Amino acid sequence: MSGAEQRVLTGPFLRFWLIQICAQVGAKVALLFLPMLAISGYGVSPAVLGFLNALQYFPVLAVALLFGGAFDRWDRRTCFAVAFLGNSAALLMVPLYGDGTHRVLVLVAVCTVMGCLVAFADMCAQTVPPDLVPPERLVAANGRLEFVYSMCLVGAPGVAGLLYDRTGSGPGLVVISVLCLAAGVLSLGLRIPRRPEAKSAQKPRVWAATVSGMGFLLRHPILRVTTVQAGLFNFLEQAVLTIYLLLAVRSWGLSPGSVGLTITVGGLGTVFGAVVAGGRGGKMSTVRALVVGMGLASLTPMLLVFATGPRLVLMTMASAAFLIYGFGMTVYNVHAVSLRQVLTPPERLGSVSAAYRFFAFGPIGLGALLGGWAGGALGLRASMTVFVALLAVSFAAFAAVVLRLRTAITAALPGENAGAPDADPNEPVDSAPVSPAQPS
């Protein structure tokens, strides 16, 4: 880790980083733990599984519309505490009330509540780094955060599978609940400066501020392109992941622990990706980071289509897909988040971040639903082939647009172009898509 990266992990930002570790591990482990419980414990159909996965993402639409503008005016420490402590309580409902005839309904309720609270906390978190570190250290700070996010998105499924295999549903959910509780308690001592308020005679309503953020995002020529790509990628990637869980368990014959392990290997890719993007690799131009990172994340799922042979070979090919995916997605996300934070006026960062989540993360639920339906209607391997092919096509279109716009992109991040081998300016970007149990 470079000296600059070490310096950002001090003071309030260090506490914020530790909070995100507890919260993200808890949320992302639950994100696969609950579907695994539905598959192995309750024996649900592919359509029901897709519905449960969708419930963890659909709430982002309502939360973004209702509360997006609030993060520019509310106390964010309180927002974090309410969200994390609420998640902790919701998870305990499954072992307490999830053994009866209405156990699927309990899962539906828990997935819905957690979907709302996780979306609420993630939107709030997008507004914090610019208030805790100076602009020249923003890439390094986001690199540290992206390390946590990506490790959890790609690595937490392995923890979820092993936790389910070793402890069962009840004790496993208690462990996850304790992690969320720790994040909530730590949040009570977090110090975040108040955001500057917009200079206007009358403050707009929260929902109106959110709509205004949507307008800013869609009018910005570069943020518009990256936001559309994020939504499309997340939609297709979630469909692929939903089908993969079914394919690995029911067709390949892997245990939940083995399935989680194949995804966890991708954590090694995120470690390297975070170092490359947030450390010395930050010299890479943003245009290059966007194209290369998104390309690796979009094309490597082809390995899941061509995987065949004994279980060890299947696990190896799936692990390689998630490994390369983790690297590419992390490189992409570090530059994407930093650019959006820099390009957005400080007083509008909350509403713009919420608008981004609305457009980019809202389609995840649709992807889960469509993936579950397609797996049952078309067959698991055929539906996997279709969605992986669509991922490749969407990347080709995105890369063409980004390269065409490269001359119009300015050097948004302070000092990024200084000494960079690439003379081309850099590009504003979209935030983490959604990864193995979500895509950030």
C-alpha cells in the first residue's frame, strides 16, 4: 500500500472504513445466505428464487425517489445507525419466525426490509468520502472503500456458503446480525461535516431534490453514458448470477459451500484490482480503466457457458471467471465513483448519487426475476448463454461510445494527467455495478 493510501486510513475516514467493512460483510453475506436457505432449506422453485432476489433490489427505486435528496440535508451518522441496526433486527426474524408454514413469507418480508435499508445506507455512503479526504486523495480513499465493497460482493458468497454448511440457517443469521449491529454501534461515533446547502430562497422538497439530481445526471453527456451502461450491466449480470446459482447446485451438483467458494476466489481479483486502481495503477487514464475494467467484467462470464467436465474442472472455470471479473470490476469502479463525486456539485451529491442508484441498481431486481423465469422456461444452460451473449454486446456498444467521447473528456481528477503516459483525458464514470450476489 502506498504512503498516500496509508494516510487516508486515519481519523474519521478510518472509522468510516471500518463501519463499511462490518456493514458490507453483513449485508453481502446475507445477500447469498438467504437465497441459499431458500434453495437448500425450503426447496423453492427458480421463479420464487428470482422473486426473493429481486426483493433485495427493487426497494432501491422507492428509496432513491423518496429519500435521495435527504442525504444533502440529513445527519448522515443517524442515517447509518438506523439502517445498520434495522438490518440487524430484521435478520433475527428468520430464526425466530422462519420455521413455520409461513416461512417463505417471512423471507419475503426480511428481504424487502433489508433491500430498503441497504439501499438507504449505500446511497448515504456515496456522499461521505469527499467530506473526509481532500480531492487529491479521493481516488486512494475510494480505492480503499472499493476494496471492501468488491471483496464483499465477490468474496462474501463463499463465507455465506461455508457459514450455511457449518452452522445452518439459525446460527448463521445470528452471526450476520451481529456484524450489522457492530456497524450500527460504530456509526454512532462517526463525525461527518455537514454538507453545504444549495443557495436558494426556498429548499425544494426531498423528492423534488431527487428529481433534480436525476435531471443533472441525465443531462451530463458522460455520466449519462456510464449510468445507462451500469443499469444494463447490472440487469444482465444479476440474471447470470441467479441462473449460475441454480446451474451450479442442480446441474453441476455442487454444494452451497462449493458454489460460494467459486465466487470467493474472485476476491483475489478484487484485491489486485483495488491496488492497481487506487495505488500506483491510478496513473491509468480513466478512459482506459473504464473500457478495460468493464470489458473484463462483461466478457469473462463466457467461461460459465463453456464449462464442462468433472466437478473440479467446473469449479476451476467458474472460479477463474469470478477472479477476472473481480479485477475488472474493481478497476472500473474506483475511477467511476471518484469521477462522479468530482463532477457533481457538493450540495447536490446526495441527490445525484441517489439518482444514479435509481437508474443503475433498479434493474437488478428485474434481472433476478427474468433470470429465474428464463432458467425455468428455457433451461439453465440455454438461458445462461443468452444473457452472457447480451453482456458482450452491451460492452461492445459501451466501449465504442466511450472511445468516441474521449476527446471531450477533461482531466476531472486533480493530478491524474500529470505524468500519465496516456495523453487522453479521463472520463466520468458510473459506480459499482452489481456483483456475485447482488453486482457493486
